[in-house]
Amino acid sequence: MKKKTNKLAIAKSILTRALIYIELLMVVVIVLYPILWVIGSSFNPINSVGRASIIPQNATFDNYITLFTKTGYVSWFLNTGYIAVMTMVFSVLVNTLTAFVLARFRFKGRKAGMLLVMILQTFPPYMSMTALYMVALNFGMLDNLNMLVIIYVAVGIPINIWLARGYLLNLPRSIDEAAYIDGASKLQVFARIILPLSVPIVSFIALTSFMLPWMDYMLPRLLIGSVEKQTVAMGLYNMVDIVKNQTQYSITTFCAGAVLLAVPITILYAVFQRFLITGVASGANKGE
């Protein structure tokens, strides 16, 4: 009877593992197939989308050549890069500094401020798009890339401050106190001690802050009007604007642009991936 029970348990374990592997394989196929199709289509001959395949029969770089010679892709790429890099830099500075203050110091209104930060996380950022447009209009900052930087930094503040503060609460206060005894100022403690010890959460904030403007379409579409200040998302959409029936270039050229758009994020993920899980897991601590 015991042997029969053991055999049933082994069979059940094998079946469970098999089902898990089948499920994981299906997820991988569902996720990877569109990506591989886009990459393969980018190497297909122009205007061959109906016959495009993951493994192109007559592979060519014509789509990439067209992208750089007949469109404003380089300008779009540089505009998007400027917005993304500036957002990343200012997001890291603003969020880590604010989190340092909230985690290390006690002052009036601290708890109310943290509660406000937590409440702000519940509101989707695009809920205020009309208000953002009016602010940009009144300040004369429509069609201005710096306005996009300001908005993207502000949008990420609630969640990033909360995560960074949670991470900093895990760092022992004795480090700060020892530095203060040695005569270090608060800014020196932050720059020379806290930041080097906060590489995981800083990497997470930097990556997420870079990704938001890099892949966003709605906000640039709302605030940017001139062709020379378009982002990559806007430019690629306008290339194949099916709604207005104004398709200027083939879908295969669009795929080439999408592939190049994914390169910087892929590189950043490869560089920072060892810090990401640590940063998120440590930052999840709500602390005091």
C-alpha cells in the first residue's frame, strides 16, 4: 500500500512539473513570437509585409538605410535620448535626496508628507493630462522638450521616493553617525556614503525613469507640435498612420525603427539587471 502511494506521489509530481514546463513554454512562445517577427520583418525587403517571415529569405538592410536616409529618425532618436537621459538624472537626484531626508530625519509634517506621497501613487498620471496641457500653455512651454522632462520627473516621484526610502531604512544609522562625528556634513554623508551604498535602488530608479519617456507616445503627442522636436514614438506612429490613411513608409521600415528603439533599453537591462531585484525587494520595506 505504501509503495502504491509513493508511486502515485511520484507520478503526480512528474505530471505537475510537466504541466508547469508546458505552461512556461507557451508563455515564452506568446512573448517571443511578436518580438522575433518584428526583428525578422525589419530584414525583409521593403513592402513585403504580406510575405514577411521571422527568417527572411532575402535578408536586406534596406529598411534601416531608408530609416536613416529618408526619415527624421536620427532627430527623433536624439530628442528622445535627451528627454530620457535628463529625466533619469534628475529623477535619481530628486528621489534619492528626498528619500534620504524622509528616512534619516525627523521633522514636522514628515508623516503627513509620506502619507501624501502614498496617496499620490493611487492616481494614474494620465488622469491630469488636460491640466498638464494648460500648465504648459500658460507658461509658454508647449513644444518644449524640457517641459516633458519636468513632467516625467514629477510623475515618478511618488513611487520612487517610497521605494528609495524603504531601501535607505535598511541601511544602519551608525554609518551616518560615525561620519557626522568625523565632521562630515549632511550633503557629504549623502554623496559619499548613502549613494554608493544605494546602487541597487538607484539603478532601479534610473532604469524605470529612462524607460518611461523612451517608450511614451501620449504625452509627447499632446505637448509637442513641431516635426523637428518629435520623439521616436511619434515619428514611427506618423510613418504608418493608418487611421488617417497616410502611410508614408512600409511596415517593414517601421519594424526596423522599433528594433533600434529597443536597443538602449536592452543594454541598460543587461548592465543593471543584477541590481534590479535587490533594489525592488529592499525598497518594498515600508519601515517606520
